[in-house]
Amino acid sequence: MSHLEEVVLDLERHSAQEGWDAPPKLYALVRSAELRAAEPNLADDLGLGEAPDALAALEQPELPDQGSVEESLAGIAWPDAVTGCAIILERVVLPPEAEGDIPEDEAEAAAWVAQHPQRDDVRMVVGVLRDGTRHSALRLRRHDADDEVLSGPDLVPALADALEATLEPDEPDGPSAG
């Protein structure tokens, strides 16, 4: 198992313990050895081992509550010390056949989706590294009891693309995370 897979699955397990209906959470991913060298006390507090390529996930301040998550991510640029990033995000999903029936009005659509008998909640954990490596984990709320989690590199490609864009060297306008 790669270090990215390990950190994504650890973040998913941690989220599962905290429960559902949480706001999105953004994490900077840094090499444990680099964090230990720069901040030994923090590394000890986090219980980081000595594995040089292991990744530590450092939770960032809450994303702005305006626009979409993808729009918020577009305004983030990470410093070079950040090896990658990850996000935990919950969404409501419907079967494809229901999409044509969604009302045009945003408020009506939200109410309609919330009451749809075939709706399901999904928690997505997506991580990317500067070298383009990706990994995702998905859990449906209805599978909480059986602890079923889907895992793979390309489960949420659009969200992975948005995260990867935050790691590109050309800094977008707006605030930097870190």
C-alpha cells in the first residue's frame, strides 16, 4: 500500500468515527521526516514514526462558506514544503434516472433532493501528490454498519483535478493555504 493510500484510508476511518454531516475538511500532506526535522514537538504530538516517506495530514482552517468547494480550491496555492493535499467532502447522490426530474430553482432542487426516496449520502476522501499520484476512498451512509469503503485512484476525478491544481507552481490569485 502506498503512503498516499494509507493516509487517505486513515482520514476516511477518522471521519467515519466522527460521524456524518460534517463540513468539508482540507489537509496539507507533508513528509513525516520533513515535519519531524522542522517541528519535532508537533511530530511527537501527532505520533509520527521515523519512516522517511510516510505522509502526515495537517488539517487546515475551514474552507470559506461561499460558492462551491471547487471554487474555494481554485483560490488555494500550497507552499513548496507541502507534498500533497487531501479533502474530505460529503455529497448527496441520486440515481442517474432521477437527474432529469430535479427542479431548476436551487432551493426547490435542494428540498426535492433531500426528500428523494433514492438519495444516498456519500463521503469522499481524495488525496493527490505533486507528482500526480492520486487516491480516493468513498463510503455510502447506507454502508456505515458494514464498514464497506470503495478505494482507488480514479473514483472522483474532477475533485482530484481541482486538488491537483492547488499544487501547481503557477500560483492563482487569492489566499494561500498552509
